[in-house]
Amino acid sequence: MGSEREHNDTLYELLGGSVREQRKKARVTQERLAKAVGVARASVANIELGNQRVSIELLYAIGRALGRDPRDL
């Protein structure tokens, strides 16, 4: 059985993959999404790779910027 850290890493990887998928469906670049939510483009890239933790506030901002309900991310 995996550790809590491994579980959290997997969760963030799944979330990041979903963010990337929704961003591409919306035809939004990482740069444009980053500007819309007030973070660096590198942060968007790291979120999509599951390497950066995402606050609830940022998750909601990403959802709004992509025209999605954050619960769908």
C-alpha cells in the first residue's frame, strides 16, 4: 500500500492532467491561462505535470478562466 505522499502525488498528477486537457479543449495557451489567474507560465506547466500544489482559490480561478466548473477539473 502506498504512502500518503504517494497518494497525494498521484492526486496532483491526475488534477494536473485534467487541467491540461481542459486548457487544450478551450484552446488556451499556458501563457494566457497564467495571465488570467495571476501566476507564471512555469507555474501552469508545473501544475499540469503534478509538480505544484494548487490552492482551492487557484483551482477555482483556473476553472473560471477555462469556462469550467472547478469541480469538473
